[in-house]
Amino acid sequence: MHRPACRRGARMASLPPESHPGAPARLILTMKTSVLLLLLLATALGSAAQTPVEQATAALKAGDLATADSLLSPLAAGEKPDPAVLQQLSLVRLRQNRAAEAVALAERAVKLAPDQAGAHASLGQALSQRIGEVGFMQQAMIAGRMRKAFEKAAELDPQHLGALIGLSRYYTNAPEIAGGSPVKAREYALRVHQLNPVLGESELGNIAEKQEDFATALTHYEALAKLQADHGRPHYLCGRMLVQLGRKDEARTRFETALRHDPKLEAAQKALAELTQPAS
């Protein structure tokens, strides 16, 4: 009488674990737990894999200069630090308004990595800020070094945006006697536009504005505003050109639009206040 029960017990014992009553729920729970553990492990490994330079880059983007500085400064010591560290620390120094130190760091990066476009572009950027801190006689020398740094970066990497923008602005702002050329500025700006239309329209507008061709500048800033409709600055730039063209009512609307998107945009606040002042 008991033998069938034994056979049933034997059959139950021989079934695979997932065939037992309640096994599906236990299996799903086990799988969920395993997946969760794997996700946690992957997250931990991802965090651990982030280099100090990457951490410093994130801190710099977040505006946390102290953290970026503390991460990079120890790594920049020694005779042969990573050029990427020197470049990033140079950017930190620029944000700290310590341009002379930024130049020195970028020069070290160029010396250690003469074939890296980023190192030369970093030097050009540091020099572009340093030039505003020195006397007139030194400015000419620094301007030449800045142009050469950007040119070398563009030679090594023809698609390096920082180098192309640097050259566009150099030829826009330099006096003719120092090689300034709106034609060359526009050539570099068009190369920027091919790679990044937003930056390209901004540079082309800036060149036209510098030449007091306000109608052409407005055309480029209008295009920029379409590409960045939810940003305040493009609308402010349009308003500024409209003022120059005598279209003050349209300018007022643009300044108001700029402030809706960016209430803290001081340039738009000031421009709108000037428009609302009664004529003297």
C-alpha cells in the first residue's frame, strides 16, 4: 500500500529543482537578486574605473574648481606628468584667473606632447587670456605665439574646434598691421560651421558684427536662435543687432524673450533697461 507513495516520493525527488512547487517564485527571486548584484557591481566598477582626470573634468564642468584643483595638482608634479593632466589644470587656472600659471602648464604639455593638437590648443587658449593682462608691447609678442599655437593645433588636427575658433577670433580681432583679416576669420568660421553649426553661426555673427555689418550679423544670430530656441543668449544677440539697426520695438521683444529663457542674463537685463529709459 505504501509502495506507490514511495514511487511518488522518488519521482518528486528526481524532479529538477525548478519543477518543485514554489520553485518558479524562488527562481525569479534568485534571478532578480543576481541581476541587482550585477548592476551594483557594474556601477561600482564603473566608478572605480573613472580616472582622476575624468573626475576633475566632471568637477570643472560643475564649476567645482577646488575639487578639480585638488585632483590634478598632485598629478602635475614631477618631470613627466600626463600631458592631459597639465591641459586640464591649465583650464582650471584660467577659470581661477591665473593666466600666467595656465600658460606655464600648457607650455609643459606642449613640450611633453608636441604631436598632440590639444596641447597646442590649450596653450593658445591660455595665451588668449594672458594677453589681456600684459602691457601693449608684450601683447604683440603674445598674439604671435597664440596664433602659432592655434595654427599648429589645426595642422595636427584639422577638425579641432578649439583651434579653428581660436584662429577665427584671432583674425577677427587682430589689427590689420598684425595680420588681422575678416576674410581669413570667415574661412575658419565656415570650417567651424561644418563641424558644429551652433558654434559656426555664433562665430560668423561675431565677425559680421565686428565689421559693423549688423544686418548680416542679425542673419547669423537669427539662425543661432533657431538652433538654440530655448537659450537666452542668441535672442539677446539678435536684440543687440536690432538696436543697431534702429528696430527698438523688435529689440525689446528679443530682450524679453532672452530673459524668459535666462532670467539671470545680466547683459539682456541691462539692454532692456536702457531701452526703457526715457530719451534725454
